[in-house]
Amino acid sequence: MSGITASVEQGFSLGDEDFCADVSGALFHAGERLLIVADLHLQKGAAFAERRVLLPPYDTAATLARLGEAVARYQPRAVLALGDSFHDARAGALMNTADRASLAALQSGREWIWVAGNHDPEAPAFADGLQCQTYRLGAITLRHEPSQDRGLEIAGHLHPVARVAAAKGRLRRRCFLSDGARCVMPAFGAYAGGLNILDEAFAPLFTGARTIAHVLGRANVYRIGLESCRPD
Amino acid sequence: MTRAVFPELPDQFSAWFAARGWEPRAHQLELLSLARSGQSALLIAPTGAGKTLAGFLPTLTELAARPARTRSGGLHTLYVSPLKALAVDVARNLEAPIAQMGLRIRVEARTGDTPASRRQRQRRDPPDILLTTPEQLALLLGGPDARPLFATLRRVVLDELHAVTQSKRGDLLALDLARLRKHAPQMTIIGLSATVRDADELRRWLAPQGKDAHMAALVKAPPGAPADLSMLDARERLPWSGHGASHAVHDIYAAIKTAKTTLVFVNTRAQAEAVFQQLWSINEDSLAIALHHGSLDASQRRRVEEAMAQGLLKAIVCTSTLDLGIDWGDVDLVINVGAPKGASRLTQRIGRANHRLDEPSRALLVPGNRFEALECHAAIEATALGAQDTPPARTGALDVLCQHILGSACAEPFDADVLFAEVTSAEPYAHLAHSDFLAALDFVATGGYALGAYERFARIRRDKNGLWRIANGKIAQTWRMNVGTIVESDMLKVRLVRARASKAVAKKSRPAGGSLYYPTKLGGPSRPAYTGPLARGGRVLGQIEEYFLETLAPGDTFLFGGEVLALEGIFEGEAYVSRAHSQAPKVPSYAGGKFPLSTYLAERVRKLISSPRQWSALPQQVRDWLSLQAKVSRLPSANNLLIETFPRGERFYLVAYPFEGRLAHQTLGMLLTRRMERLELMPQGFVASEYALAIWCLRDVAGACASGALSMEALFDEDMLGDDLEEWLQESALMKRTFRTCAVIAGMIERRFPGKEKTGRQVTISTDLIYDVLRRHQPDHILLRAARDDAATGLLDVARLSVMLARIKGRIMHEALNRVSPLAVPVMLEIGREPVYGQAQDQILAQAAAALVEDAMQKPTGKAS
């Protein structure tokens, strides 16, 4: 499958574990056949609608469709959603039948893990799957909000984006940020905004070795050093 | 001497005119008697014809005739101007005749700057005459007290009508006038306008359309004396390309010296900065030359305007920001640097000089390059003929309609059919399809989405009487925060701060009270002229588009506000700059004030080129250039399209000369390169000027034509405007920017997104993300249609391109040359120095992506195993 070969090259390691950084923003652990996605923010449009800001109500469908493509590419044994999977509980409960059906179809035949996030301390009642605060993958802790711990960690929450300088211009794209011990994942949701990786929120998390931004392009993930990144 | 008697005019007015040694002019009296008979009217008059007084005479005479003891009878006349400053200025100017005649008339201005307490009082206790802007009128009409406030209204006076009706602000104003007619059926309108191509369009605009459609009456003031127009024959060589004035700066300076006061018009803010800088670099006499353009801080612009009004300035270098505005009696010379772009635009600019009708305005045209010399000549001829080429009337925008519908509900509950009838009585919406109205209504209510997902969150819904009303008071509050049609592109404040590394140069203070309109001269190192350091959080100089600043790295220098500044960095959404000592700034290329060459003028230029007998009036160097072109290639003709191909370096060039303006050429370039890519000609890039388009390829274009593999006719076939256009448009950054504007105007997103200030960027939703989702799931959504209409008309000039492609069908002349032709040189010189805006942004994205790929290739990521 050529799609995988192209993407498998775009990987990195945390401790002894190898990961493949997918262009969709998902992370795949081949050994466990585990697909990790962060910050789906399902039903964000509906949450805004409650405040009478009427954004196109297709964000949940768009996010699930993209997740569906990643699932089809990797055929994971399990999917782990790393928190803020639902933008808020009330709007989550409003998810329409078609979207619920797509989610159920994705879940069928595989394990599903909802890690709690600040937006969704609990997954909505209709959503099947295991719920937990953190998840352990070998020596790595998976949690929503990055911690200051020294240990290996995969987290979301911060929605990292890199502003990359090229010869004559700049791009702002979502990215994985990793230093070999910690990885902060890009937000996966269609309406999720982004925080520049040079923002001070990232500074205490990546103090040590060389930090690399794995920037999501259209067809590939590009490995960019922070020296090529610019503040907003 | 006996005083002339004007029966139309009350005695106190005749006496007032006579006391000043004036006589009322025929058009002023005509307008007065039309107003007496209850008719709306359009007054077309050149500047200096007493237009404003003409507009207010009917109101002043009516109010003067009120019984002496009556207290205010409510709001009588509303004056609407596109410029805040003009509303304030007219208020001031009305005070004089009112005081001198001892009239008891209250005049007040109301703009965004008016204190809230006064605005509240104005609603409660309105003046007789209120002077305001289209946005403020919309806000007044959306208030719950609109009906009683406007019930007494007798008249609306609209200033600078020709300018207002060309934009979305005009759409909004037209809708608001339709509403005013409802509140005050007795109300009549006086429109004040400069000369336009088709007066009937404006006459319809002033009157209700639909069932009883008619036109406002027309009053024409006599034209002023013909202008004294000439083209500068610069002492120095006329450049091949560029739009600058460095070759002519000594001549311009000399002309400024001979005149009392000069307005120097340029077409872009970047040119304004450059010309201003160049003039000061030779300003041996320290003439008071000031700078005025839209990026400068508003208070700075006000200071320049005030200095001008007080007669303190010798010249102002300005952009279209001064095309309209307060009349300055003392201006006796207008210099237009660069291309005039259109006959009407030039006439209006010339009209800014000498406001005495009987004396000719004096104007000097300074071409920036050889093509512009042709354009200047064509414009001088057109102006002598009194030709007009203002753009055709626009169709009302759907996003503005959405804003208006919500505003209507904020004022009071409405019936959909009644509102539709009212909306279609406004000229821009006269042909609005009922289905489009319903789509707009649906958008306002629940977002207009196919799923009907947001029923429960409707912003407006029907009550038991079938009337639409807002769901809650917060909706009206949000609407008020978002009224208006001007959406700035992402602008960053430019703030002057202390340079990071302190420079070891002596610093000299500026003269006390010195301000930016006298820049310190660019001195050599021995004459450090700039003031000392300013601390962080210093003065705001103005605003610049974010995308321009993104092209700079810290330390890069650019011209702004007449000074060379260095970027220190971007912090918290502001660009921090310091004064630089560099003499070779990187000139800003922000896009302010780019007008396309008018179709009319383009046609005249084509005719001029193709008829050597008319060349006698052109500068010698231009004639030589054209003669050489005729010898080595051929001249473009009035109706054909000339295409030249030639090899140069490693590349093969195709240069076409459609003369349809930069926007249309850019669109053409984008579409042609897509097509050439499919034909495997390997196009590498293109560059568009106002007159020509150059594309370069790795494959031999002429060879492909010779072998029959390529036909120019097929390459330029009209069908490129079908799928190719749509496909490209959908992906383009331009469409995303246009969508953002529409989304803000229509009220899909708020100008200041909730929570933006408080919580940082990861919670905000960029409109790009919304655009991507909406385009995939509901491509026919009303806002996508609105954005597409805007892009096609305003930014791509698709209509013009379409007319051109139809015109040249079967009329393509292909010259296969061995080397570059004289005519091709100007556009070839533009290669590589295209400003960073519009389509060029796409190229940057592509470049950046390529760099990413390169980077990825060099440093393979992941484990090798």
C-alpha cells in the first residue's frame, strides 16, 4: 500500500517506541496497531450555535470522515482519542443520527479508548468505549494535558501549529512537536484552531534535546527544525 | 446697482447672498424649486460649483420659514457622506450661513467618534439637520426608536454619490433609504455627484424601483473651464517599467515651487512613500511637503488635513484617500504620478485643484514608464472630450442583504413579503430573485444550512402573527457591534519602539512640535537626523497588512510614514519598529489603492499604438520605442490580440498584449498556465502588467505551434472560463479572503470573535477552516455564492476577461521572434519584482511547500531501520 509507505517514513520515536506521524494528524503505533488522535472537538459547531454563532454544522461529519480515512489506511486494532474529543457535553449530546452512525461504524470491530479532556471530562452517554484519565503504552503515558513530568509522554490540548519560513513567504500548518521524550499532537478537529509552537505555553515542555516540528503538509509530513519556525 | 431679484429665494437669503457679493447659481435655484414641488433630484456638478450649499438651500429655506415660536419639529434633514471628516466639516460650514442669517436651526454631526452620551441625546432630542455616515444611519434604523425618530424627516442629502454607489456601502445605504421611505413617505432625496458616465443609473438609484419605478429629476451645473492639462516630458530618460517617479522628481519639485499649493496624487501607498521620500531628499528649500495615505494613523492624517486647511502646506503627496473630501480652495496644481487609470478618476482628481469655476484647473501628468506615457496621452484626450468611464452600476451583494435583514428584525418584527417588496424597491436589489431573498432570510434565521440543524438556535423566528422577530436582546447587541461593510484585511498596528541594539550615533531632537509631516531629511552618517529612542509601547504610526510584514525578517527596513523603519519583531499582534539609519529601505509593497485600467482608456491606448499618425504628441523616446517595435515585430492593433514568443536564457517566453488591466491579466495568466501545464509545455511562472502578460516555459512554445502540437486559438479559447476557473478559484487563497469578508458582513462570524482576546488562538476558528468544510459539504451556500461573485467581479475581472476572449476569437496574431521585442521589455522587467499580494501569495505558498519538501529530503526523518 503506497499510502502507508510514504507516511511510514515520516515517523519518530519516544523512548523505545516507534511512531508513524500521519498526514491527517493521527499517530500510529505499529507494534500495538494503535491509532492515536487528539482534540477531535466533535460538535464544536453546535457548541457555537448555542451562542447563536451559526457556523456550518458539518464539522463533526468532516472530522469523522478524515478519521475514517486514517482508520482505513492503518486498520488499527484500537483507536485512542486523547481528550477534548467532544467540544462540550451539551453540544455532544446533540450529535445527529448520521454522525452517530459514522462514529459507531468506526468503532465497530475495534477497541476504542476515550481519554478525558478539559472539554469532555466524560464522553457522552451514547459513545461506546473505554474511558480513562491516562493510558499507558509501554513506558509512555498518554494524557490530554501535557505534564511537567520527566517521563515519556504523548499529549494534546495545546493544538500546536508551526509557522514555517520559506524563501519568500510563510505557511501556518498544524504539527506534531517532539523532542524524543515528549510529543504534543496536533488537533484533529475540523474547526480546531492552533497555537504557535513558539508560544510560551510550549517552552517549559521542551527544554532538553533537539525539538522537531513534524509539520502536516498536503500529502506528506515534513520534519522542520525550530530555527525555521517563526512566531505569529 | 439694483440687486437681482430671485423670486424662489426668501428675502433673508437674497440679502445674505448679496451681502457676500454672490448670486445664487442657476442650478442652486433649480434644485430649490424641484424640492419645493416635492421631487427627488440628482445634482451633477464639478467641484467648486457650490454643490453643498445647493443641497442644503431647500432645507435652510424651509426651516427658516417655520413660525418663530415653534420648538424643534424633530429631525428634518439627514445628510449622509462616505467620509466621517466630511460630515464634520459640512456641519461646521453650515454654521456660518445659519449664524449670519440669524436662523434658529440646530445642526449636529454623528459619527463613530461622537461620544455615546451625545449619540443617546441625539436619539431622544434630534437636531433639525443631522450629518452622518452610512454605518451610523444603519445603526439608527436598527434601533427600536427608528420609527418615531424618522417620522418627521423631510429630506435626505447624499454627498459624493458617485463614489458611494460603487461599493457595498452603497448597497447598505440603498437598503436603508428604502427603509427610510417607509418611515417617512413624504421624504425626498437630493443626490450630489461628480460627473458620471451614465447619470440615469444614479437617478434610478435615488428613486424607488419596482412597480412605480421612476428616476429622480436631473440638474446639471455648467461644467467648469476646461482643465489645463499637460504631460511631463521629463528631462531624464523615461523608464522601461515600474511606476515610480525617480526620473521626474526634479521636475515635480520644480512644478511644486511654481504653484501656490499642490496635490501630488499617486496610485499606491508604496508609491506615496517613495515619492515623498524622493521629494524630501532634494528639498533644499525645506518646502512644507506632507504625506497622506490610508495606512497612516488617523490622527496623523487629521493633522495633515488641518495643516492643509490652514494653508500651512506647500504640497501633499497622497493616494485616493484625498480623491474625495473637504474642498481646499488654495490648491492650484494637481500632479498625477503614474497611470491615470481612468478618465473619470483623472477628472475628479484634477477637480481638486482650483475651486473657482471660471478658472481652468492646472494639472500635470507624470508617466512612470513608457506604457504610462501612452495612457497619459490617451487620458488627456479623453478628458478634453469630457469622456466618462465610471464603472457600471453594481448588483446588490447578498452578504449586505443578510446584514440588513437582521437589522430589520432588530428594529421591529417584520413580515417577509413586506420586507421583500421594500428591499426590491432599492435599485441595487431591484432584480433580486425571491429565492435569493428567502435564502438570505434562512441564513439570518438558522445559518442557511441544508440540514436545518440549528432550528433550536434560530436568531430570528416567526411569532404567532407570522412576523419575524429576534430571539433575544443579545442578537441585537451583536448586530450593532458588526454593522457596516468595511472589513479590514488582517492589519497590524505599527508601533515605534527603541531599537534593540543602541546605536553609537549622536542623536538630535526634532524641532518642538515637530510631527511626521515634516520628515527629517535622510542624512548621511555625519548628519544623524533622527530623534532619540522611544520606549516600548511608543507611538502608533499606523497599520500595515499582516501579509506584508510576514515577508520581512527582524532587521529588514521599509518606508512607512515617510521614514525608514526597521522591523524589531512582532509582539502580541503589533509590529514593533525602530527608526533605521539605512538609506536603502525595502519599499513596502502593500496593496493599498490599486485600480484597474478602465476599459475605455485601454481601448484608446490600443488605438493610439496602432495609429502612428497620432504619435506626434508623444515624447520622442516613446515614438522611437514604438517605431522599433513595428520594425522588429509588429504593433498591436485596435481589435486583434498580439502574441509574441521568443527564447531567452534557458526559457521560452510567451508575451500577450490584451490591454485589459492587471487583474484580468492575472486571472488569464493563472488559467493559461494551468492549461499549458496540461499540454506539457512546463510553464514556470507568469507576470501581469496593466497592458501585457508574460509566461515562461521550459518547452518551446513557438516550436509547438509550428509543429501543430499547439494552436494559439485553442490556448486562448473562452472555455478556460468554465471548469478551469472554478477549480482554481475554489482552492485559491483569494477566495478564502473574500469569503472571510462576506462571512463578517453577513454575520456568520463576528468582527471580534468571542473569546479571542481572552484565551489565545487555539480556541478561535479561522475562516479558512470554515471555508474548507462549507465548500465540501454545501458548495451552493449563499455565502459561498456571495464570495464567488465578489471574487469574480472585484478581484479577477472575469467579466472583462470574458469580453476580451470573445473579442479576439479568430483575431490572434502570433509573432515568433528570435529575441525579446521592444514592447515586451517593460513586462519582462516586472519579472521577479512582483509585489507580494493577490496571486503572488499562492506562489509563495507553493515555494514554501517546496522548501519543506527540500528540507524533508535533506533530513530524512524517522528511524533508518
